[in-house]
Amino acid sequence: MATSQPNPIELAKQGNVQAITFLINRSLQSKGITAQTVLKDDCLQIMLEAVQIPDQKTLASFINTGVTALKIVSIKKLMVYGRQVGEEIPAWKQEFEIYEQTVSSPNSAINKPNSQSNTAQINISENSKSQATLPEQLSSNLKNEVQQRNVAVKDAFILECQGENGILVLTEMKITIKRLGGFLSPYKKGEKHIYYKDILDFQYKKSKTFSPGYIYFQVSGLKKEITFFEANASENAVTFLNEQVKTFENAKDIIVQKVNPHKYEESISENKNRQMDIVVDDQVLLECQGENGILVLTETKITIKRTDGFISPHKKGEKHIYYKDILDFQYQKSNLLSPGYIYLQLSGFAKEITFFEANASENAVTFQNEKLTSFEKLKDILVQKVNPHKYENIFEGRSGILILTQTGIIIKRKRSGVLLSGHTASEKNIPYKSITAVQFKRAGITVGFIQFTLTGGVEAKGGVFEAVTDENTVTFADEEKTKEFEKAKNIIEERILAASGAASVSNNMNDLEQLEKLASLKNKGIISEEEFQAKKKQILGL
């Protein structure tokens, strides 16, 4: 059975120096401060660096609070240094003794009252303006203490859940969200109490191996649902990892009963039947082993499987993406010199990304050239599932992509082809009416090309060598691509002819309008018959 990897906080609590450094840098990154950490015997030494000398008063205390909160048994002493970037000697240093912290029970004040809470402290003097007698004050104090004890009994503890950015405590009457503070959390240390009667509804997102979950409580004035990123910053939400999901599932069931008992009502038999139908219909179509993950295509969805370790920047796990949720996809074919990738565009994500972005994206898989055949098959399946018309008028060449629209062509240069083609990443739009000639050369020993001569331009006569760098040319290789681009050439020539015919009709209409105006001027006596005939011959080109 696969075991989940410990998170940075767990590693830091075990005294892992790299994890401690990661947590500090994550917290101070926005302030432009970086940390270097060294552990010598039982002394943890932390060097803080920034363009300006880090503030000793604020940061030394901040680091001490965070390290102390980790409760690392092996660390007894903390040394914090601050210096300016480029300097060898620290501008300041501060030493702390790390003491073991003990946390008292929330009910300790009730279970073990001290003498001050048990004894009525009453100050009676001659100048006192209080009208209450000693017995009345004693009675009031005892009554308050009894009420506090009754509340404590009614609000008994039910469940505690340790989350990623806080602790969720459920009692009979309320929810308490505890924050740790320091560089372990983006929140200040403290607690927030939310009574069940004040919760309008709640949102629960179950975690998966690949992604964290969260629970969010909607109170008056707040929106009904939020995203994970909003939950991570909301004071009314707690996020959690997949290894913590069991306790949060228990918390969800308790909150359902407390807040909205009918929230998750559904026919169990219908749900089971629906799941069985999905399993039967969702047969595996293809599996492709990529460089940073595995792509599995079924009838209804794509699954991206990640492996952990140094090969991939992703955590081990799976992500399921249904075809109905894919707006479009980007496919970059690999070659001997560079890897390829496939990227699935979902709502809220960029339409296109670079290879480096694809390598880190949760919606993309990269692959080497030896895996090209299987990824080409995958692309063909995706076309049918997502966008059957995607490649009808798109012709991918060696130096760029030729896209045919209703009004013109687009020459799109590849981001990865700068060294080979001499082109930078760009797009050029050319209307059909601006194209005066199309040159076409089939691929053979050298590359083939399709080249466009524009109005006012000079027709290129340098052959392949000039075509490789010409901005109005797309090159291609092999017989298969020759057939594709020959098809493109025929479509373009038909559309050029149609565009020129439309222009001719437009010109004829303009000539008729001018003749009508001249006839009107002649009839009104503004111009003579001789002037009319001369202008008529000029317009008609006689």
C-alpha cells in the first residue's frame, strides 16, 4: 500500500533543517527576505538576508515564535542573525533559549479553580459607592460561577480536527477555529468561535491524493461558496490534506446534523446505480507514459497520474478531468531536439502555455520523442472528444503554423523554433485580398514551403534558402505534410479568387454610382454634354 509523503510541517517538527528553511522562506518571501539554516548540536542558527538589513526587533521575535511552536525536542537554543545581501558579517544577532511549552486544558479554569476564582474578592471601604452588601455580592459571584459551570457542561467537547492551516474544534454549541500563527500559518495566532445557530450553510470540499480539501462556514454577510484559494485565506475556513480527511469527514457528518440535516439527502439506490453505469461505460481507450506523468483516456474522462520523487515536480496522485469540462487543448509535437506536451484548458486557466509552464501545470503532461506515436493517437482521440473541427483549417509546418480563416490567413510562429527558423514567437494576419501570388514547393531532399506574395511586395526568388527566413512563408517536411499544405494552397487560391471577385463587383458599383451623379449634374445643367461624355469615358476606361 502506498504511503503518503510527510508534509513540510511534519518534517520540521522532526528537526529537518530543509523543511524548517522552507517554512521560513515561504513566510518571508513576500518581504524580500531569504533564510539560510544550520543545525549545530542542539543550536539552530538562522541567517536572514535582504537588500536592506532585516528588522531585528520584528523578525527575531517572529522566528523565535515559529521555531518554539514546532516543539522540536532536539533544539534547545536558537541564534538568529540579520545582514544585508553581499555582506559577510551579520549586522545583528539575537539568542533565544527554547523551552518546552505546556498547553493547559481549555477547561482547566473550571476543573481546577484557583483561590482567586473561588474566593469573592471584595474591596469595601468608607469611600466605596457600592450599595451592594457583602452577602449580595457573594451570592452574585456564586451565581455567575454556577452559570459558567452549566455552560461548560452543556458545551461538551465532541471532536478536534488538525488541518493544514488551523485546528477545527467541535463542541455541542459551537465551532472553534484555532490558528497557530508564525511562519507555519498565514494567520495570526488566536481563536474564532462560530455558533451553530449563526451558520447559514457550509461548504465541504473533500480532499484527494492530488489536491487538498477544505470546509467553509457561511455566516451572515458572506458568500455561499468559495474556491480553495479563498478558503486558504478565509477566517471562516480550514484546509486539510488527504491524510487528514477521515477526521474531517467525521466533522462534516456532525455539522450536517447541527446545521442542515437535509443537506446531503439522496436516494442511495439511485446513486449506486449511477455509479455502476459510469463504471460500465467508462472503458479505458489509451494509456500514454509521459515524462512527468501518465495520461489515461477513458470514454468519459482523462486521468493524469503523477509519480513522486525527483523526476516530477508534482505530488504523487491522480487528477480526473471530464471531457465536458475541457474548453480546448494545446498539443505541441516533440522532435529529436525538444520534448512535446499536451495541455488541457479548463475554465479559469490560460488558453495556451509554454513548455516550462506545461512542466509545472497540473493540467499538462510532457513527453519525449520516443513516446510521440502514442501521444499522436491520444491527440486524435481528444480531437473527437473535445473539438472535432479543431484541425480542419490548421496546418502545422516546420517553421510555423498556417491557419485559414474566412477572411485571410494567420502565420503563427512556434515558441520553440527560434534557433532553427530564425523567427521569434509571433502571429501575422494576411487578408486574402492582399495576396497576389502563392508559391508552392513540394518537400523532397530539402524542405518544402508555401510562400505568399503581397500587394506592393516583391516576389521572393531565392528558393528554399530565402523561404526559411521569409516572414510570409511556412516550411514543411515529408510527403504527408506536402499533401496537407497542397490542400491549404488550393483552399487559399479559391478564397483569393472569391475575394478579388467581390472587390471587382464593389468597383463596378462605385462606377455606376459616379455615372448616376454625373447624369444628374448634366440634367441640372451644371455640366455640359461634352464634359459628361469625357468623364464617362474616363470612368469606364474607354
